[in-house]
Amino acid sequence: MKKRILVIAAIVLALLALWAATAAADSLPAKIQEYMDSTGAKVTGSAAATDNTTWFVLAKDGKGTNVLFCFAWKNNEWKYQFKTSKAVWQGKGEVYIVTDSQIQDIQTDRVYKGSILVIGQNSEDGEYAESFCAFMRSKSGVWNLFRMRSINGKGYSMLFEDGSISYFKDVEGSRISGSVQGTYQRDLRYLNISSIPKTLKSAQSKLTVAPTLPKDSDLQAQEVQFKGGKKYEVYSAPSKNSIRGANGKASVSTNGWIQVFGRENGWILIQYSIDSDHYRFGYIEDSSLPKDAAVSWLDFNYITVEAERTVSVTDDPLYSHNTLTTLQAGETVTWLASVGDWAYIEGSNYRGFVPSDAVFIPQSKETFTDYTAANGQVYDLFEITKLLYDAGHKVYAVEGNYSRIIEDEDCYASEEADGGKKFTYMLAQNFHARMLNRNTSDPADTFTEETDLYDWYVAAYLGDVPVTGNLVFQCDLSEEEQLDTEVDFWFVTTKIRLNNQGEIEYMEYVYVPWG
């Protein structure tokens, strides 16, 4: 039975080869013939799509390489579109092409209907058809690979769809042994048949899909469709002087998925996969983007931090954690963003990720803003009594008053400057804060670095209870309103540092006896 099936398959493919040979004998349209003559390539076959809008020409160049040329009928003439050798079988066996409006799968009996192109190859002795791959034109005019089969050696047989490859158990039967989800290139223009994983195991190792970043990630991926068939050098930071992964050879192919996070000074931050266990963040030049790509600018925090301990820096925080370089204990770097439990940092010649608990904001050299009242008394605390935020709950300013701690009969109390005079400060673009840990009210417990005051307050004071509408603070209400209105808090005591524009760029939570 096995021998009979193979023979039948060989006969079917041999008929396709005969058909292709007949097509090769047909004369080419004058415009196409003129173009082919200019290349110096020897035409070995040709086939027109059944609707006569596309014409394929198979030829051998001066080095004996099989090359497929594609022409399209536009503005009442045939125009060259592209050529490829990587999507064409090579070697000693004769290669042929066939077009049709449908094809019946010899393994599954499934009939595929549409504009179809088959590229096949005979055995070296020409006795039987050995391999073929089939393409179908999409509604947008792209010729996509949907079937590949070879009986050479151990043989392989696959079905291709957007986002997955299915593998037959063998080259004879219709049983599928497994399917693998992943992003890969199947556009005829950019396809490299030698790079297609030929086994289920190989596909499981190579094929990947773009990951979902942790919920609390500061980086947000944008959808960008790159032109296929391109390859770009990848750097760890937006500079060719920065460290480059893979021993200085890191690069990305546009034939796989690429996540884009934003622009910066002629570069874009991306993430891509090397294999199923190894991904990489890095930068490529923004000239790689399609002309109509709308990619926003990167918005980082730029917080100066110090390394708590010596730690490896990685460009792959989600999977392999491979070391890019090493951050030494006590070394100062810039904290740009957070991705889950990882801090995205910038050193002298690199950007990469370290665990968030491996860095901290130095405390001893902070210079805080104070207020001198009319009577000459200095007030060093700033009590926030109101958060001002937009519809997206992004706090853009705070309102409050200056105060100081006074001791009265062995008790501590607060004295407000100028009778509680109110001040409103905008938050600087690089605003950050050191606040009490969201999960504790113990002043001896740990502090956390924060950039979102609304999110911190809801988590710390309301226990992550969802808030509908606006937060209402007790200090915003009259005494009568406070009797029948549920309010949230009186104040949060902090120290603040202002920049030259009078904006708060840094804030630090202060535990006081009355708080």
C-alpha cells in the first residue's frame, strides 16, 4: 500500500511537471521577453495566472541559480514586480512552475480554489517529482505559501495558515501529528524555503508569538507592519556606540514578529524573538519603519538610582534573562521604566533590565523645598490635601499647605504656615516619589518608588477598591457636607523638591505622629 501511494503521488506531480514544461514552450509577451533578455538569464519555464493579471517566469542566472520573476499587468502593459531565488528549489533536479484556479491535495483530497502557483522539483534522474510548494493569491494580491511537501530523504509535509503550521505524520497519510502557533513569513516575495522548520520539533523551538507584557508595564506595544525580507542591526540603546547583544552581532529579521514601543532620536525600541526561549529588547533605526507608521515618542521617567548589589543586566527580562553586561554594587544609573518586576535602566553605553529591588533612589543628598512664613518660621513639610487629575486619572498637580511638627506637653502636633495657606504645584514631566509601601501602614516597613499618585493612593488607602467618579477628600468639604458624605482622607504628609519651573519633580512620604 505504501509503495502504491508513493507511485500515485509521483504520477500526479510528474503530470504537473509535464504541464510546466509545456508552458515553458509558450512564447512570452514581448514586454516580458524584452525584460528577460536584459537580465541575461536563461528562461526555463513560464506560467500565467488564470486571470491573466500575473505572469511568472522561471530562469537560471549566470551562476546556475534558479530564479523566479514575477510580472503584473498594470496600465495596459506587463511590469516587473519582483524576483526571488530563496522561494525556489535549487540543486540538480529540474525545477518547474504551474498555475491553476484550483488544486487537489493528494494527501487529504482537499480542493483549494483560487489563483494558485506551484513550484516543483523533479529528482536528479528526472524519473519522479520530488518536492513542491504551493502558493495562493490573497485578496490583497499577496501570494502566500499554503502547502509544502517533499519525499526526499525522510520527507516532510506541511500545511500553512496565518499564525500556524500543521505537520503531517508522514508524506503518505492524512493524519496531522501536530500544529504550532507562531509568526513566520509565507509571502512569496520574502519567503526562504530553507528557513521553514521542516519538523514539528523544529517548529516548536523556532516559532513564537509576540508576548503580552506584565499588566503594570510602563512600556506599551504598538502594531506596526514592517516590509518583509529586511534585516536590521540591533543595539541595546539608541546609539551605534552602545553595547550590541549576541557578541556584537544582534539583528532582527522583518520576516518574524516585531513589537514596537516608541521612537527616540532616530531610533525605535523593539522586542523580537530569537527562538522560543530567547527574546530581546533593543533599538533599530527608525528608517526601518513604513512611511505611514504612526509611532509615538518614548516617555521615560529618568530617575537616578543606585545599585543595591552587583547584578546581571539583561536584554531579555521575560524569558532567557541572558546577561548583556553587569551592574556593579554602588554604581549609579538611570531608571527609565518598569516592566513587571524589572527596572529598565540606562548605563554609560547600554540599556537593559535588572530586578527592581536591585536598585534604589539615594536618600542622603536630597534637597527639599521649605517655606518661610511672614514671622520668619520655617516650615519643611508639605501636606497634600487635594489631587488634581484628568479624565484618565493622571495626576497633573497637587494642592496643599506647608507645616511643621511641634511638641506640646509631650504630644506632637502640626502647625500650618500662614493659617493653612493653600499652594498648588504642577508635577514635572520627570516626577517620581518615594512613598510608603502600598501594602502596609507600618512606618518601619519598606518604601516604594512611584510615578502615579492616583494609583498609589487608591491602593494604599482604599485597598485597591475600584473608584467610580472623582476621589472626594475631607478637606474639600464644608463641615455640613462632611456629615453625610463619604470621604477619603485628610492629608498626606510629604517633603517636596521643586525644579526651576516651580514644578514638583520629587516627593517623599514622611511619617508623622499625627498621620
